[in-house]
Amino acid sequence: MNMKISQEDVQHVANLARLRLSDEELVTMTGQLDTILSYVEKLDELDTTGVSPTTHVFPLSNVFREDIVRPSLEQQEALENGPKTDEDSFLVPKII
Amino acid sequence: MQPYELGVEESLRALEGGTLSSVELTKSCLERIEKVDDDIGAFISVDREGALMAAEAADRNRSAGSAGSLCGVPVAVKDLLNVKGLKNTCGSKMLENFISPYDATSVTKLKQAGAVIIGKVSMDEFAMGSASETCAFGAPRNPIKKGYVTGGSSGGSAAAVAALECAASLGSDTGGSIRQPASLCGVVGMKPTYGRVSRYGLTAFASSLDQVGPFARNVADCARMMQVISGWDEMDSTSVQQSVPDFPAALTEGLSGMTAGVPKEYFTAGLDPEVEKVVYNAIEALKARGAKIVEVSLPHTEYCVAAYYIIASSEASSNLARYDGVVYGFRKEGENLLEMYKNTRSEGFGAEVKRRILIGTYALSSGYYDAYYKKASQVRTLILNDFKSAFTKCDFLVSPVCPTPAWKQGEHKDDPLAAYLSDILTLSTNLAGVPGMSVPGGVTSSGLPVGVQLQGTHFAEETLLRAGWNLEQELQLPAGKIDI
């Protein structure tokens, strides 16, 4: 069977996306992704040579404003939803 | 008649006439929620105290002569639009305990207009799904028929309005998430032009496709909601600097001089005959109102599912990278930072969200970008051109919203591609950034609602509201019977 995507590919992509899949999830996801990616091959029926891609429907231009200090989220408010914090910072596992 | 049965305009008339106070109206809705919502499941959280305080303030403002255009009207908000001080779960374990530190712009506008925010409503996890069944906290059910889905992803927004738990609501539409549940639950829902409504404070799913829009019981109520939430916002650089028309004034009698296009590709195999019948009946109704009917073609319709699921998943994989257990949301500890990330994301996200993150990450990964994301973005141009070409021949398009009426709960669970394919009639709208709406068109023989989709060119919401209002006037459908 010609698979679009292998379990190794899915494992690699999961790692890039910082997801861990159980053995069972890996099997299910590989099958489902394969079905979906095979379906997506449908796009190859279309010749898109010279067609410019659309990433936004309206042309986007930079929006400028004066660089003036304005009130923003207070430190304590920003920390309130933190899963692990001390007085003035977010805590994470030791990095160095 | 109980106060909770009133729509937006009806409520406003009663409030203005002094026969009803906002406190009475809000209490009536809260009692209604108490009575029916264990069964319907539209709400994730109800803000009883906040709603009553807002209602008291609305009553005070009204007697002081400073009533905004939604003063005292109870509305619900999809649980991905931030409302300061309330939870914003996005239907995910990842944000189960997240409390919004600020208001989304659309919510600020509701509050400024005097609306009473009664609670936050259910949705597919991070708006990914077509039946609201990927919600981590249980799915709402269709108020018109027990055992059937509401549609999604804004299923709670549709169900709350259909079950008379509030006068109107806000949802979001990335690929049909307002129009499809509106169709399946028998209410009006509008996805505005991309950029018409600010996305500031809307939790991002696919940023180039997401748009906030209203649900209401009728087109006039929808027009008023649109009036309130529309407009450029300096906090959203993709919102468009376009003046907001007087939407309620667009609801004028008759459609003479207007041409409705019927896209032939929307009436293909797989379209339920009962849905087709309702839509053809609606086309006749538009004709009776004076509209000319022409057949048009959107030749790339069959490619929209493939293009959409690449683009939306790619954008989602990037947007959802922020959920890493560091500054907010769920965290599952690990022995180092990488393990903490993986534990957090693997336990915090449900299967559909993981699936889309994987598709998107794959499509954007080294060596595959051109074959998937670039190709899909090129096909998006072809889809946009289809619409441009169609709108040289007609003022708006009329079609089904969803190929079928509501299906049984749990039916699409193990076949994601089948679920994606059911979105084929709504995805192109978002890829092209044009406005679309669903207006109730009738019911099937088993009583399930069927909506009629109207699509217009960029910023043609007035045309859609006018056509939708005329359709509603011509059809004169009885109010949907609620199955409680």
C-alpha cells in the first residue's frame, strides 16, 4: 500500500509540534493523516503555474502609530493565569 | 408570553415602552437557563451576578435617558471571545481555568451598547469541528430535536438562541462555524466580511479566515447586532477601515432590480433532497419578492475542502504553539522544559486539535511547504477569482448551507474526512473573505431545521440582510418548536 505518510513521519512531526503520541494514537493518527493527505492530493489536478498565492484576501500594509507609552496589562494581572509563578515571574523547569 | 421569549427588537420595544425592565428580562433568561440548560448544554459558564449588575445598570441608564442600542438585552458570547473576569475555556482542558484579563473588542462594543452578557457558550475545542462534539466539557444538543447535533463550531451560540435562553449571541466563523449551526438549529447567523469586525480578543484559530459574527432569532435582530459589533479597530491591524453602513436601514421591502445567483456546484450529489427542496422553495420566494434568478458557476468549489484544511491547519499549528504551559493555561510538569511542553500539550489538547496541529505542522515542514501550503494558497486565489467572476453576474448567491440537516450525536466520530467534507458549502466563503449568512428556510419531514445560505461580495452585508429579510417576510415560517 502506498502510504502518503509513515509512522516515522508522524512521530517526527509530533516532535516538532511538541506533542507526544501514545502507540495507539500514533497508529490512529497515521491512518487518519494518510487519508486526509491522500484526499488533499486532489489539489494537484489543478495547474497553478503562475497563480500568485493568497494569504490574506485584502492587501495588508504596515500599520504605523506613534511610539507612545500607554497603559497595558499590569504585572500582577499578567501573572494571575500563570500555572506556576512567584512574586514577579513565571516559573519553568531549570533550563541551564 | 414570558420575557425570555422576546428577541432583540421585541425586548427593546418592551424596555423602551416601560412594560419590562432589564432586570426582569435578565432574570427570566437566567431562570430559563436554569430550567433547560442541563438538557441543552449550551452554556459553559453563566454569569448570574455580573448579568444582574449589568441589567441594573442598563435600567438606570435607560431611565437617565442614555440607553445604548442594545441597552438591557441579554446576550451570550462564544467561549473563545474574552470577557473580562469570566473564564475563556475555548472548549479545551488547556484553558479550563483561564480567566480573561480583558475584553475582546466585539465584547467591548456589546457592553458599550448596553447589552447584558449572560454567559459563555459551548463550542468545539478551539473552534475545530462541525458538531460542537470536540468540546472538552460535553456537547450541546439540538434544541429542536433531542439526540441531534447543534452543528459547530459555534453550537452553543446557536443552541442558546434557539432554546430561548438569550435574545442573541456572538460566535465565530472560520469555515462555516456560524452559518452551519445557525442552519441546523433554525436561527439566523451571519459571518461578516473578513476585516469587518475586529478579531482583537478572539482566541485565534486560523487568523486569515476567522471572523466574529452574530446569531439571532430573525434578520432584523441580526442587523442590529451587526451594527453594534462592526467597525475598524486599531487593536486589529487586519480590521478594515471601511465605514459601517446603517444595517437596520437595509431591510427594505422587495428585491426588484436585484439578481440572485444560484451556484450550480452547490447542488451536486450528496445534497439531501429535503435540503434541496427547502432551498428551491427559498429561490421561488426570492423571485416572488422581485429578484431575478440566474445560474452561476464557482468551478473550484470541489477543491475548497482540500485547500481549506491545509491553510486552516497550518495557521492553527502556528497559533496554537502558544499553549506551552508557561504563562497561562494548563501545565503538566516534566523533568525538563521539553518534557513539560510535551506533557502539557499532549494532555491539554483533544484528538481533533492534535490532528490539525499535526496536519499543519506537516504541511509547513521543510520540504513540504510548496506542495501543500503554497499550493493551497494558490488554489485559494482561484476560489477568490470564482467569487469575483460570479459577482459580475449577480448581487448575491443563494444556496444550501450544509448538504444535510442535523445528524445524530456521535455519528461522525471516527471519520474526520467525512466530517470535513460536510463543510464543503461554507469553506469557500472564508477562503474568499466574503460575507455569508444563514436564514431559516424551512424544516425537513422529521422537523429538522434547514437554513438557506446567502453570500455576497466583500462588504455587501447590507445586500445579504436585505435579501435575508425579504426571504423571511415571504416565507413567514412559524417559530421553531423546541423539543424539551
